[in-house]
Amino acid sequence: MWQAVLLALLAGVLGANAYPHFTKGITAQRFLTVFGSSPVVNVLAGWSGLALAGLCLWGAHPVRYPGLVLLGLAVGALPMGLFHAAGRTIGTRD
């Protein structure tokens, strides 16, 4: 049961981080990643993050533990969402 929560938490973090990268990439905008900031790099990073989030979610067995998986997703997505909302990225200064 605790594995489901941890996998859902990881899926929330990965999915919340992947979404802005994928979105910026498919709209041909630059967005900093650890591999660069080109749109192609962002599409690949975002797609990879979404695929990994999906695998983690699949491993969390959401049908067996729906409430715990939903809680793990929400708790995992919140800090990453706040990080991106702050507008700070690696390598930039205020």
C-alpha cells in the first residue's frame, strides 16, 4: 500500500514537471531544462516525463487504491506546481 502512495507521489512530481516543458516545446517556445532550452529538447523532456509519470501511475494500481493514489498525485504535484509558478528556473537570477 505504501508503494502505491510513493509511486503516485512520484507520478505527480514527474507529471507536474513534464507538463510545462511539453507545452512550451509544442508551442515552439524556449524553456530551460538541464539539457538546454530549445523547443525540441523541451518536447523530448516533457514527453519523457509524462511517459515516466504514466508508468509510475500504472505501478501505483489506482483501481486498487483510488483514494491513496489520488492523494499521492495531489501531494506530489503541488510542490512542483509551486516551483514553476514562482517563475524561477535553473541558471536564472532575480
